[in-house]
Amino acid sequence: MLQKSLNKIVEDIYSSAMNRENWTKTLITLAEFLDYKGLAIAPLDKKEKNLRFSSSIDKKSAQ
């Protein structure tokens, strides 16, 4: 089950890289899988060509 879920997420990421309209659904799926409230991909520097991934958790609501 875990392997199947991970394979689907990887497949969704590749699909999103080819079709940017898929990113919202992919990030929602990934956030749910990780039990996060949400995820975002954002450049830290507009001149930077590579994107860095980051996540955070609200420790108060996690308790």
C-alpha cells in the first residue's frame, strides 16, 4: 500500500512537471499523504533557476 501510494505521488509530480495545471491536485495529495495541512512550492529568489522544497507544521494544532 505504501509503495503504491509513493509511486502514484511520484507519477503525479512528473505529470505536474509536464502540465502545470496538475500541481494543485498533486500538492493536495502529497499534503494529505504526509498528514500536513498544505504544501507550496515557491522560489526563494526570483533569479534562482532551481526551486527548493520546504514544509512546516503548526506545532500548536499538531498537539
